[in-house]
Amino acid sequence: MTTVTEFANAIVALPEVLLGFSKDPKTQMDLIFPLCEYNVDDIKTIAPIGLAENTLNRATAALCRRAAIRTLCKAAANWQADSWDEVLTIRKRISEILQNEILIATNDKNMQTATALRDLRIKVLETLAKAAGEVPHLRTIERTAALPALQLAQQLYADGNRASELIQRANPVHPAFMPTQLEVLSS
């Protein structure tokens, strides 16, 4: 028989296990984002046992989300973005997740959790804002003809070694024929 504490510890450990599936913080965040939005539907009932079951389900879902949020923030702190735009996208998504969880905690009159989540939100957003200031912006370029990645990297950055970065970003059919329109880093 599993105790309540063992059950709670297992829930808290699950997102940490997901971190172990990849060493890349971006991949880790992609694995954890769905857990941060986990929710349950209440059973429509007026029976006391049904109401108690709804309360238990909501509390379990909240524990699942909050454990995932904690792990998500840990992964975000270790993440190094490629572009300013990518940081803003992740920052917005994490901010929305935390804000929703703050509202849920506030509605449940769990002010200690709401305050802790607010503090976490501030720290994570500050960290991501600092990271955004250190990476280049994305810009869209257009060429009249499909160029090889090596030539395009040389033209854009005066560095042919950045061809692999262009290939990864554009995902062309073949590196000798890069798309005529693609997003590249500004520097």
C-alpha cells in the first residue's frame, strides 16, 4: 500500500525523471511544458463523496502542475537560447503558465503557494530577460536564387563555418539549395 507521502514524492519525482531523458534544456522544457498544463474535469455531483473526489483530483492535478513548473524553471535557468526572439517566446509561455498557476492557488485560498509562485515568476522572468539581452535577434532575409549554405553563410557572416547553423534553422531539402526566404540570426 502506498502512503500519501510516497504518492506525492512520486508525483514530484516524475518531472525530474523527464530531465534525465535529455541533456539539452530546450528539449527538457519541451518534455515538461505539457505537464505544466495538466488539469482534470470535475465530476458533476452534489453527493459529498463525489465533491470530496473532485477536491482530491484538483489537489493532485495542482501538485502535478507545480512539480512540473518547478522542474521547468530549473531547465529554463540552464537554457542558452539561440536568438532574442526565442527567449521572448519561451519567456511569454513560462510567464503565462506561472500566472495561471498563481490564479489557481489564489482561488484555492492557498496564499503561501501563490506568493511562492509569484517570487518564482519574478526570478525566472529576470533570468530570461537577462538571457535575451545577450543573444542576437532573428531577421528574415530574401534572396532571388537558392544559394548553397556555405556561400550564404559567407555572405551573411563572413564565416563559412556557420553554414551548419543556417542548415539547421532552414531545414532545406539539400544544403546546396537553401530556401530563398529564411530566418537568420542578425549577428
